[in-house]
Amino acid sequence: MNLALATDDTGGPEIFASLQGEGPSAGMPVAFVRLSRCNLACTWCDTAYTWRFEGDNRPHRDGVTYDRKANQVTLSPAETAERIVALGQKRLVITGGEPLLQAPALAEMLEHLPDIAVEIETNGTVAPPVRLDIRVDQYNVSPKLAHSGNPADLALVPERLDAWATEPRAFLKFVIAAPEDVDEVLALHKRYRFRPSQVFLMAEGADSATQRERQAWLSALCLQHGFRMSDRLHIHLYGDTRGT
């Protein structure tokens, strides 16, 4: 079973070395692999080229659709692992799209990478199977709030949020566009009893100016409620570009 990967600006698979930009590992040197396909459709998604292919009418604020052949490439798990090893990093971040949609092939890939620490970035709606789960060191779970445009029954699956709340390897990262979004996080926090040290709030925005503007008020809300704040370091360093 092959993996479906997103493409970089050259049309090759989006496998690259960079600094982790978000969450608890921000600033760490890592290898990234970006997979294609997603079961959700966030209106502000900055990687819509992983899922909004021609014929997909799910809404996005840019209204752009992408040619699947130009934006998706398949590789075997072994070849994907070989490319990751060539980057020479000790930590791997698997992102998307929604990586857990390709869990069986991912598990096979990680069996070729026994000496690398693994993070998976997920929207939290899909349960990782055991074969994959035993090879994951950290889950960066980003449940989607109402402003994402996803129906709550698809984006906020109670049994999955219960599981993530009790998973010591999981960190919850909520994208915040307006102060009232934090009220939704507080309601979820009360319902699922997330540990405050487990919760990151991150300003939505694909440019530094928007990030800084929103962080000015978001920092005060993090302080008020005891949550951690995540920057988007890669946006400041490289802009909203592929392969960074």
C-alpha cells in the first residue's frame, strides 16, 4: 500500500527538513512529511492543496481548487522512509491533510525508521490503530472549532476527545481567530477535562502581521485561563510557503 503525499513547488513529494513551527516542539529541528487527503475542510486551511482538488465543492475562503495530479504523488512506505533518513534528522513530524487516514501505510513506513522520534499532527477525529500507535512519541491534536466551518458532529467526536484528553502523549492545539473562540475551548475544556498544560491556543493567520495582531489579545487570554500559547514560527521565518 502506497502513501499519498502532497507535492512541493517542484512537483516532488513534500518531504523536507525545517524547524517545527508550532506546539510543544516549536523550534526543534525536524524532518517533515506532508500527506495528502483530509476528512475535514477548514475554511482558513493553509494547506488546501492537500484536499481541495477539482470537483471538491467543500468551502474555502480562497475559492481555489487544485489539480490532483499536480498536487498529489504516491510513494511506497520504504521509499518515503529512505527520503526521510536522507535528511539526517532525529525527529519526524507527519502532517497533512489528515495523516491518520493513511494509518496502515504510515505504520509500515515507521517500521523502516526505528531510531527516529515521531510526532503526528492530526485533527483528532480518527483513532490510530495499534500498529501505528506503538511507534508514535507525540500527538499534536488540533480539534476544529466552529469558525473552521466544519460541522461539530464531524469535527468534535466525543469518544475521540475523551481518548485524547487521557492520552499522555497528546497535546491539544486550538486555532483561534477571535476572542469568542476561546469560550468554545473553555466549554470543551470543562466537558473533557483537558489538562491546562496540555492545551495550546494558536492565532489563526498565514502572515506575521496577522499573527502579531491576534497574539496581542490571545496572550492575555492564555494568561487568564492558564493555557499555553503557540506561535507559528515558520510563518515568521519563511512565509506561507510549501516545503518550509
